[in-house]
Amino acid sequence: MFLWGKGSRKCEFSVSNSVTCFERRRSVGIVLISLAENAFRPLTPIEVNDSLPSFPPINPPVRILMGPGPSDIHPSVSAAMAAPTVGHLDPYFLKVMDEVQTMLREVFQTSNKMTMAISGTGSAGMECCVVNLIEPGDRMIACQNGVFGGRMADVAERAGADLLKLERPFGEVFSVEEIATAIEKHKPKVIGIVHAETSTGALQPLEEISKVVHDAGALLLVDCVTSLGGLPVEIDKIGIDAAYSGSQKCLGCPPGLSPVTFGPRALEAMDARTHKVASWYLDIGMLRNYWGADRAYHHTAPINMNYGLHQALRLVLEEGLVARFARHQLHHSALKAGLAAMGISYSVADPNCSLPMLNSVWIPEGVDDVAVRKQLLNEFGIEIGGGLGPMKGKTWRIGLMGEAASKSNVLLFLAALEQCLAAQGKIPEPGAGVASANKRYLET
Ligand SMILES: Cc1ncc(COP(=O)(O)O)c(C=O)c1O
């Protein structure tokens, strides 16, 4: 550490903080270290404003992210994000964009040309899809069985849609029949639905729904924020017309980008618009000129976020979609077995519709939600989520997304939870959760 002093205050220049980009992260090993050239630049005197408080450098705790997202990041993704920034029209970056698009098509299982990463989180992708498909007065059905279906409805209303909100209680999914009846009544242009409702842990089957939507000549818009990369999202096979996701869930990248894809029917509807898209930033008509052959400047893409997504997608495809989906399923089933042995049950109404990557469970009677989550975080470094909306205080949401879907996380979590329950006076049978999960692993 170098010290450079002036007056009563000292400026600190710490070699370890400036030079070391990554520290040892759990069992993954050491990732080295890009040397910032100016780390050893001669120090020159600078004026210090003594009235300013001193701000320590960023030094976050290393967590095990087993909540509803963001999820754990592979060190190679963080390393990619620390690579030198180039210009947003640099030939190198244009190649990165092309490759991100190609890999996203693989992960979305689509040949849709209009597939890209919107600059912004999953909510930006949601907004992008809705405002590009909806013109003021267009009819839309938004299916709401959790927080995120409700958000889609809100976005549609703001975009001027003539909206029908189709509702189901939290934790339930929609039947084909009720969607068919709503379509018959409302005759919508767009039906929006959430594939993996992160607020409830419910998986919405889509295949049959897609048929009734298309028989009625409508467009199917799907929220795949939590499912993409952890469950099959078969855009072309199912016939999904537009979909959006987020970088920070099963794709294993930090939050900041929202993959979207638009099929031919969606593009046709956009081409037939008579009003300008309500959002300048999210106008696909302009964005396609930046992500497409023209490369016309639209906005300064977050270069290093795209590096991160590029590496995250490489890892997804290297593992293989089928193997990745099986991995999510395996750790979900081990966790479920462990929780069952501790007397903890899932909150999704139909057990066949439990998401593998988001395990929503009832908090046992008499257990303090916040105290348990605090103890998990403070003693074990494990983050899980609490319930949202009507589930607040009633459920825990345990994420097994991307990198976080691992044997070590499941076994550690079950052992840690046992400690937390014991601290609440709810002594489970010692080791029952871990033993059941282990048994499940040993069967495979
Ligand atoms: C299903 C679903 N849709 C949309 C969003 C919004 O995404 P973001 O928070 O990245 O804006 C989330 C975030 O958790 C989500 O789980």
C-alpha cells in the first residue's frame, strides 16, 4: 500500500485493491488478475478536499446467491466484463454483438433474425415487447397469477392497450379453456403470459395455449425472464411470437441485459403500425438498424455487459441445453426431497407445475421469516428470497439458477436451514434434510 499525504488527511493507494480484479471465490479457484497499467504510475501530488468523506473501495461480501435472482456468476463471466472497453461501433464489438445474437438464437431455440439483447434489465425487455406490439386502443389480455404478470398488465395499460386482466390466485396456472374463453370474449391482438412466475414458483405450460392464441389470429407474448437457460424455451416449436428474458437468472450473468426475440408475425404487426412506438429507446424499428446490417448508431450499448453475456452464453452452450436443463431438475429434486424430510412443502398448487430454478415453499408455522433469512445471510452467506405480494411472510423463494444449481449449494443450504430452524426452537430431526437430498443424489 502506498500513502500519499497532504495536510492532516492521507490519500491511500492500495496495490491490492487496484490491481486485483478478482479474489478467491469459494471453491472455484483464483482468477487472475488483469494489471491495470496505471497501477504503478508514479504518484503525483493531488489536492485533497478535506470536507469530503472518504469512500472505501468496493469490496462486497461473497454471497451464495440462492434467491430469485441475481444468481451466482462464473468467474470467467466477471473476467470477460473486466476486459478493455472498445467503442460501440468498433469492429470487435460488432462481432461480439453478432455472436451474442447467434448464441441467443440457440438458447431461445429459434431462427428468429430479430433476436438481441436489450440494454436494460428484464423489465426493459418486458416494456420493449409490449410497446412495440401494442398501439393505443389495441386489445391485449395480460394473464396475472403473480407479481410479474401484474407488471405486464401495468405496462400494457401505460402503453394505451384496451386491457383485459385475466387473473388466477398466486401459485396457480392458467388452463387452456379459460384462455380460450377470454380470447373469444375480448378478441385481443396480444396475449401476454409469464412462463416462470418468479413470485410464486409456478411453471405455466404453453403449448396448448399457443394453439388457441394462433387459431384466434392473436400474438403470444411470453415472459421467459426466469426460465431461459434453465428450462426449455422452445420459441419456434411452441410458436411464441415475442419473448423477453433477463441476463441475471439461469443465464448466469449479472443483471443489465434483456434478451428478446420477435418472430415473423410479431414483425408483421410492428410493420403495420400506424403510431410511433411510445418509447424511443426501446423502438425495435430503430434498434434493428443497430443490431442488424446497417449498424446505425442508436445508443451506446453497454459494451462490457455484452462481453459478460457473451461468456455466459458460451458457458450455457458448452454445457449443452439438455444437460443444463437436467442439472436444474436434478438439484431441484434433491432440494425438494431434503425439504420434505424437514417437513417443508411447496406452495405451487399443482406439483407438476413447480419450477426447478425457483423453489417457493411455505414457511413452517411459528418460524420467523426475516430472522431465518438474516441468519442464513450472516452466518452462511446464503441469500434466499422472501415471498412477494400475498405470499409475503408466508413463503421462502429458494433459487437454483445457473451456476447456483449445484450439489454443494443444496447440501449446504439444507444443513444451514436446519441450524436456523433450531435457533427458532423448531428442532428438526438432525440431518434428515441433508440425508434425503444425498439419497436422491446417490440414486442418480
Ligand atoms: C418473471 C420476471 N419477469 C420480469 C422480471 C423483471 O426483471 P428485472 O428485475 O431484471 O427488471 C423479473 C425479475 O425478477 C421476473 O422474475
